[in-house]
Amino acid sequence: MHSYITGEAQIREAVSLLKDAGLDYDPAHEVFLGIYEDGRLIASGARDHNILKMVAVDEEYQNTGAFSEIINALITDAFQAGHDHLFVFTKPMYTFHFESLNFTPLCTTDKVAVLEFGKSIKSYLENLRNLSRRGRNSGLVMNCNPFTKGHRFLIQTAAKESDFVYVFVVQEDKSIVPYQDRLDLVRRGTAELKNVYVIPSGEYAVSRITFPSYFLKNKEQVTKQQIETDLRIFGQHIAPAFNIIKRYVGEEPICEFTSLYNEAMKRLMPEYGIKLVEIERKTAGETLISASTVRRLLFDGKHEEMKTLVPEATYEYLLKNKDMLRARFDKFSKSSK
């Protein structure tokens, strides 16, 4: 039978088990379960929302039912918590263990395998099939936190140069501007572009927030694998479903992570027959337009300066919801410390 791993002594034992399996303890989890044999921890597994992590089995029990028992316990726990679509990030060598329990491979790099359980990317794409159009189409993946004139310029450029454009708005709700509001602002800001479809990314935009790093040994490796995983999911699954042959991005002179992301796209997208189109960052006067600049101006009370960087709908939204956005900013700032 499984039980919860909670006390300091239990966690120390779990840390030792994970270390023997070449894994690190990750404190970011909602549930941490263990299986014990004669008082000894022989298997562990954790869940953070709908992501399974820290799955380890003592070497002596590799050929027993301990692995399936801990995974089934995590699945049951997740379903009871309302999660019917689960992900696991693991080493490629362990993929077949999860496949034997009906997990479906989603993407594999040299160091990371991503599998899902329950709903699948096939059902996500099937629900959007009515939006798929033949043609020389383009795709953009955007967070839009918030939607700026820079975002709109990038989408307008793609719309002029493509038959159809698909804008995937990152659905994960970990931004200052709530997901549904971001989606609405993008749709309102591009309503006049009749060949543009604004689509939720589903759970297939892998962010730095959700990407588990407990089995990778350094920050640089984590960043590289997170980027590659995200891009390969797009190239293997999403782009073919919408006949996407170009992906548009803005030049990135400010954010180091986004700059690394753009460089990785230049390297990986051609493997899937996708051309990367990098557009010079739009400015307002001498100011580079960025969402982070907009947020800073909002909270600094420099609203007239902010107004030059965003569409009217975004400007009105930001002023109306300033207090709510400040509260979310404070919340996320505290949780990241």
C-alpha cells in the first residue's frame, strides 16, 4: 500500500532513494507518495498539478509491481483532484515503463522524454480541425502579457506574407495578465485581420514554470531541454495539423531566455520544413516595445507613456484592472522567492 511522504525523516529517506536513481528532490509538488516494504521506502512518486515527477524504484524492486503501483496511485490521486490529463517528464531510457501503463510518447530529445496520459494532443488537434486551412501558412506562439503594438505588428506582418496565420496564446495561467484576458485582448487586437486565427495553446506550450528539472544536473541543461522539448512538440504535432511552413518571431535584444529560444528555433525548425522569420522589434519613438516595459510603466503610474505602446483595448483593460494585476504581480513575485 502507498502512503504520503510528509515528515522530515520520510523526506530524507526519499531523497536518498532519488539520489540512488540519479534524481534530485524537487520541493515543488502537491502530493508525494511512497510505497513501503517492512518499513523501508522502496518506491516514490510525486504530483504537481497534472505533472508527475520524482518517480523512483529501489534497485532490488525493479522487477516487481512497485513501479506500476506508485504510478497507478498517482493517477488515481490526480483524477480525484480533477486532473484528467497528465504529463510525465523523464529520461528517455524509462519511456517504455510508462508506455506499458498506457502513457503516450509526446516528444523525445537526447535527455528528456515527455509522455501524456488521458487526453492527448490528438484530441486537442481534433477539436481545432475545423480551423485548419490549406495554404502556405504561418504560426506564432505568444504569451502577450499584455498584448502590445509590437505583438500586433508581428501578427500583421505574418498576415501580409501568409495565406493563413495561427496565433497560439500560451494557455498556462502563470502570467500577470490572466490567460482568458490575454486571449481576449489578442482576439480584439487582431479582429480586422481576416486570415488570422487566435487559438489557445492547450497544455502544449511547455514553460519554464512547469518544466521539471529534477533529473537534469545544471541550469543551462534545463533551459536547453525545455526549449527543445517545446519546439519539437510544435514541429512534430502542431505545425503539420495547420500546414504551417513559417514561424514568426520578433528579434530579442532584451530577454536572454527568449534570445536563446530564437536561436534554438533557427537550428531546429528546418528539421520540420519550417522557416523561421525573425522581424525587427518595433519601437515607439526610441523605446523598444515589450510587454515587460508596459507592465513597468503601468505600475509606475506612467500611463500616457504606456499608451503609446499598446492598442486602445489593452490600454483600457490595464487601467481598469490595475489593482488586480498588481495583486497578481505580488503573488507571483512571492511564490518565486
